[in-house]
Amino acid sequence: MIAAIVADMSEATAVDAAAAPAEQPAAAEVEHPVAAGWRESVRAGLATWAAGLLLYAATTYVAWLPVQDLPAKAGNPPTGLDGALDAWNRWDVAWYLPIAETGYQPDPLRAAFFPLYPMLVRAVKTVTTLTTFHAAMLVSVLACLAALILVHRLATDLLDAGHGRRAAFYLLAFPTGLYLVAAYNESLFLALSVGALYCMRRGRWWYAGLLCCLAGATRLTGLLLGLAFVYEYLRQRDWSIRRVRWDVLAALLVPVGVGLYALHLHNVLGNATAFLDAQKHWFRDGYQAPWTTYRELLRLISEGTAYHPDTVRNTVNLVVSLGSLVLLALAVAGPWKLGRGGHYLVAFALPAMLLPVVNPVHNYYPLASVWRYFLECVPAFLVLARMGRSGNFDRIYPAVAIGLQGVMVVAFVQNNFVG
């Protein structure tokens, strides 16, 4: 089996080398009307999204079978559709809903959760008859669709339509893909960040700046999009300062979302940096070298029982963290590289994946949630899509990923910690 995979992937590599993406042209060539192809991206994204929703509905329906005749942590099986949907009201959802209802008072710990997602939830609830939770689910589900469409469009523009279909599918199939439809800000942030990255590639700098601003109002990591903005702007101008134009000022929009949030916190809590201070409640306090974090993680794994949930989570997060770095390296060099036109994606994704390593959780889960954050590592999924030109890889990855995600969905609706 392994030999077959290697042979198949070697053959696909030769094909990839012949069909490697052309380098991005200079600014004068990229600043043209958006290319046709959105219809195909909408179809591909919609098909992947519908398949995912069917998977989540079916898995939720059977989620109580493993605990038949046993006291389930999530209680008795739901008796109707509303009860089944409410089974997704878990963990961080309990933070977003109160923010959507009453804002950041009276609990300053709410400041850890950025405002754009709960603002949209509140808006949807206001104009519909939905409960706050159901409005939150609707926002996430629609943002998931937008994210899949945009990932397909970006991958198609950088590579081709086949890679676009695989990138979108591989993203949703990833074991933590369930967070793209859960009442978290995951899919909203992904949609905004990928939209910003796509606009950067097309040279639409003011749109890119606005989307970066909105991404920053969704999650602090949005600030890192500024690195991609500067890199891609200068690259499209052949790194010549003389070719810089007034549209470079769009970069000033990148930190506006975070700045406005800090101003709001100053007004309501008297502390503009409350979103940083609140992280201490989740044991994120201080920075350290990445090798220190990895060494601590290896110690916890070696001292733990092999099949204990804590050991499993730590092992998975370690593999995902190191795996993301390998995939990002392969995005730059090797048989599946994305070309210089994809380097700006790495400029955003690399610091985003290193941030939880240098600012870890100081308890028994140093890299907690890293395999959820991996969903934002877009160039890694583009590399996987290139690997997917191998028929064996294209069969094995989805089978393993979807199987694991099914287990994660069952664990999540049973109110067990997944991320």
C-alpha cells in the first residue's frame, strides 16, 4: 500500500512539475477585472457545503448510539429537531451567545471573544424570529458556505479548478471541520481572511484592507493579514519603492478592526486591552521559545497513558502543529510548491500557526485548539490539494479525515472537549 502511494505520488509530481502554476505577473497585469469562474466556485462550494451538512445531520442523529444503556454526558437523546440542533450548543458557544444578547458586561472575561461574530448574530436575531443560538448557527453555516466558495476561487486562481475542488473539500473534511458550522467565529474569520487574500492576489487593495479590518474585528489573528498584504503588494511591484502608489494606504485599514474593539472595551470596561488580559483565564500568560513548548508537550505525552484522552489530544495537536510547518515549507519548496505567487499566503499562515506555540496554554494542553486553528492555514490545504493529484492520496486523506471528524462530531455533541 505504501509503495503504491509513493509510486502514484511520484507520478503525480512529474505531472505537477510540468503543469506548475505560472508566476504571478507584475501589478500592471494583475489589476484587471475579476476573472470569470465564480459560477464554478459557487457550484463547487455549494456541493461541498451540502455534503457536509448532510454528514453533520446524520452523525448527530446517531450520536447517542455509543452510549446506549449508559448515562450520556449530554443527557438523554433529543426528542425532536430543535433538541438535536441544541446538541451543538457546546463550549465556547456559551460565551458568544451572552455577548450577542447583552454585550461585554458584566463579565470582563467575555472580552477574549471578538465582537464581529456576535454582532452579526444579534443582527440576524433582530430581523428574524430565531433564538440567539439558532441565529448563531445560521451565521456560521452561511459563513461556512462563503468560506468554501472563496477557498475554491483562490485555489482555482492560483492553481486550477481541480485543485480548487480538492482544497475546498479537504478543508471541510479535516477532522475539526465541524467548527465551520458550529456557533463559533471560525467560518466567519476564514471567509473574511480568504476573501482578503484573494483580493490581494487580484490587486484590489482597498477591498483587501476592508476585509482585513473585518477579520481583525473577528479574531486578533486578523492583524497578521497585514504581513501578507505588505509582502504581496511589494511583490506585485517587483519590490520597487518607485512603483508604490497611493493604494498602499489601504494597509492602514488592517488594524482598524482591532483598534475599534479596543476603543469599545475602553469605553465599557475601562480597559482597552481587556481582550489580552482575559486570556490569562485560559492560562495563556506570557511567551516562550517554540522548542520549550514542544519539549513540554513531549514530556506530557511520554508521562501520560497512551490512550488517555489528554494524551491523545496532546499527541494530535503536536502532530498538527509540526505537520503545518512541514506543509508550509512544502508550499515554498519541493514538488508541491505553490510558486512565488503563493508565498504571501505563507507570510500570513506561518506566524498564525506559530502564535499558539510561542504563547501556549500553561496547563495540561499546551497547544489546545491548534488543530482547530489549522483550518485557517489555507496554503497547507492548497499543498494537500496538489498532493491530491495522486489518486491514492485523494482516496486515503478524505477517508481518514472524515472518519476522524465523525468521531469528533459525536464527542462534541456529547459535550466532550474536542478542540
